[in-house]
Amino acid sequence: MKADYSNATVAPSVRSNLTTILGRLAAYEQRMVTWDEMMRRAERWEFRTEGLKL
């Protein structure tokens, strides 16, 4: 029997984070920003992970 390691919370979590980024972008630019416009930007957000615990 194979174990199921799928996680049903991944897709809604990604969508939630992207929605937050969309709102932040619109607030910073003080204008309406579309989902497609945000995704075309393909911005990278990097952060330090040293010291994070699992």
C-alpha cells in the first residue's frame, strides 16, 4: 500500500498568499492592479531562512 503525502491545503495557501501580494501591490501603487498584471511581473521575494525551525 502506498502512502498518500498530498496536502490539500497547498493550493488555497498559495492563492491566499498571492491575494495578499496583489493587495500590497495595489496599495503601494495606489491603483487597481489585475491578477494577470501581478503574475506577469514575476517578482522574486527572497528572505533569510537561517534560524527557522521545522
